[in-house]
Amino acid sequence: MWAGEQGHQTEFALALFDAYFGKAENPSDPAVLRRVAANLGLDTQAVNEILTSDRYAEAVRQQEQSVQRAGIHAVPTFMVGGKPLIQGAQAPETFASALREIAAQASTVA
């Protein structure tokens, strides 16, 4: 959330994905978080302050609840029309089938 306020949410998330999936690092490790912030030119002192506070705790809990209410239970989740369409890693055929189904429904409505 903090990285988003700094205008770097996507870059921060991608760097954490790389740390986890590419380097087998723990994205909740404070050292990893500080390094990612530093690599993006962000204030590592601010990271330290956030990690030792509950500054974003309530906002994160609210976001988690919102995601759960939307029916999202897996990552990644692809949504169409505000509803989860495909959840979790899926084969390309699953995506193609779901998109064909959406297109067929749209053409019958139109």
C-alpha cells in the first residue's frame, strides 16, 4: 500500500514476485522489503518505520475482506464484469473456453 502511495505499487509487486518466484526469497522478510524499496529508489527508513508499526493494518484487513466478499480465493484471478471468471493458474484452453462463453453470452444479449 505504501509503495502505491509512492507511485510504485506495480514495480514493487513485480520485484517481490521476482524475489519469491525467481530467487526463492521470502517477500515478508524485512531485509527483502528494504532491498526492493532501495532498488526502486524508495526511502528504506520509511520501510523500517512501517514494518514496526500498524500503520496500514486496518486498510489491509479491509482490502482482504473486500476481496473475499468478491469471491476471490486464488491468485491470479481474472475478473470480467466485476465477477471472478478464472481463479488460479489455468491452462490456455481454460481461458479460451471462458472467453468464448463470455462472447457467446454477449452476442445473445446484444
